[in-house]
Amino acid sequence: MTPSHDTIAPFSSNADFDFEIRNVLGQSVGGGSEPGEVLVATAGIRKGDHVAWYRAWHELAERTAQAAAASERGGHRVSAARAYLRASTYFGVAVNAASSLPESAELVPTFREQRDAWESFVANTPATVQRVDIPYESSSLPGWFFRAAAAPTPTLVLVNGSDGSLAGLWASTGAAALERGYHVLVFDGPGQQSQLFERNVPFRPDWEHVLTPVYDFVAALDGVDASRIAVYGMSQGGYWVARAIAVEHRFAAAITDPGVVDVSSSWTSQLPKSLVGLLEKGEDRTFDEEMRLGMRFSPETARTWLFRTRPYGTEGFAATVRAVRDYVVTDDVAARITTPLLITSPEGEQFWPGQAERLAQLASSVSTLVRFTAAEGADEHCQPLARTLTAQRMFDWLDDRIPASAASA
């Protein structure tokens, strides 16, 4: 039967809070949350109460981590692993919530709690996991390689978004890949997680310089077939993957969830046309003065801006927007994509509307566009409440392009 309505009632009157709750609920399919404890912890938080929002997630994370530690002490490693994963997910939400607090003192300590819970999940999970350091320029990128039980088998490299946690990426996509017999690599790239909070390494738009060394590293691991390595990008990772595969052609297949061709549109669409006009005319000083004035009337917005701009390594409002404008898959770049590419396109995409279709058009010879609808409960950015359906469609497509006995079952 066709549903009589095509929307799910909000979990919060605050749109940002509501979307975060949906994200975390969706991660329950991979063990990243328990819906009941999430809904209880976040119930009744007022729309603008960012202190209560942070406390709810941090306290839930602490309780869950304590329960995990008790299970670990008792030798119950599966229970411990599951609870540590949930704790890391909740700490991850608290990290983002800390960005809107009056003071930023909680930001880095909360990130470290998130990371510790993730490491404890890795230490206790029954899955076979190898902690790796991926050579990158003069340093390295931390990664975790999850080995499938069967061999030979394909490998899937997961690329996170701008502020997603490893636990969230694993629960929403990684667990489904491992279940289907894929080796899985997750890692922190420039500007992400440990690279940002501990090494102060910023984002970069030219992610071929990231994914090429990642591919080289993974292809050299024992048990990996270099001809059957695929790559997946979530949220802003959809841009990074699309940009990289225009240059790095060795991946057997790629998925962008969703398709992103211009990261900056999610920034400039929030600005008055008069301010955008100042940028177009090169009047950066006036733009900065107008932005500073506006931020004085909204300290919460100012704190959020500071958090969102930090990974770009820029100073000044105009300089940041100009830097973000470099994160674009131009027509000539997209024309060089030869890798089979699946692009998700959810109804109601709130950050980059229409860009999935644009990417599919620009790389039409290799692209498959997969739509998700509100009638399926699969609307909004990265279809947060339909991650099982997302995995079904993505991996069925991927299995057909990288067949293996374990992955095609």
C-alpha cells in the first residue's frame, strides 16, 4: 500500500537537532545507537538550549562507556564492543554540539573521549581489525582495516564527511560492507577528526592527493586484490571522491552519497544576496565588516561559523568562503571520470539540492543515479532513517561490478 503521508514527524523543533537525532537513529542498523536511549536522552530539550543538548549527548555517552567498561571487565567482549561503539557515536554528536557552547574548552577533550571509545570498540570487536598508518606526504593518516572472513574478496575504502565520526561512518556503512564480505578501510583524512583536532591538518580540495596514497597502501596489503578496490564517500566525502576519481582511475567502482559538485553552495545559499555581491565585486574588507557585525547579534552563529571554518585553515570571512569555492567538480574535471559511479539522490536534500543530478549529467557515460524518496522514509541528506535500504541498493550495484563469491551471496 502507498503510505498516506510522506513525512516523519520531527523528533525536535530545532531542525539541526532533529537531523542529528535522525542520523544517530539510522546508525542503529550497524550497532551505532540504541533508539530508545537516544530518544529518552534528547526528549524535551528546548530549541535553542545548546548547553542541554551537549549535556544530553555527553552524559549518554559517558553512561554507555561505563557500561561498556563493565562488560569488558567481566569478559563480555561482544557486549563491550557494541556499547563502546554506541558511546563513540554519542561522543561524536557531543563534539559537534560543543561547537555551539559559550566556551570551546569541551571540544578537544570530548573528541578524545570519542576516539578512546572507538579504540575500545576496535579492541573488543570480534571482527579482525588491523590498525594502520597510511603514508601521506611527510606524515601519515591513521586507519583501521577490517578484514572479511572469506577470501578472495573486494575491498571498500570509506571516505568520511566534513565532521562525521568514525563510529558513525562504520555504523551507517562499514558494518554493512563487512557483513557482505568486503574488506573495509576507514581512516582520518586531512581536516578530519584526529588530523584536525590533534595535528591541525586542514582540508584540501584536491583529494586525488589523498586517495592515491590510500589506494597504494591498501593495494599492497596481504589479501587485497588491487583490481577490486572500490571507494565510497559520505556527505562532503561525495565531493572528495568525485574529485579524486577524475584523476585517480584505479578504483574499480565508486559511490558518492550523495553527489556533490560544489561544496560552497551550502555556504553561500545562507548569505544575503547583497553579501554575495560584495564577494563577486572583490570587496572582501566590506564583506568581513558586514559579517562581523551580523555575528555580534548572533553569538551562537558565530561559534558555529568558527567550528565550520576551522577545518579549512583560513582566517577571515571572505577568505574562508573563497577557499570553500575551490571545492568544486568543474565540468572539465567531471569529464575525466571513467570509474563506474553510483550517485545517491535523496528527496529533500537540504545541503546540496540538485547536485546529484548535476554530477550524473556531467559524468553521464559512467554514472548510475539512485533516488530515495520521502514515501520510503528515505528522504533528507544521506537518507538517515533508511540506511538498510541504502546499503541494499548500493551493495547490490557494487556486487554486480566487483563480483566475488563472498560479496555476491
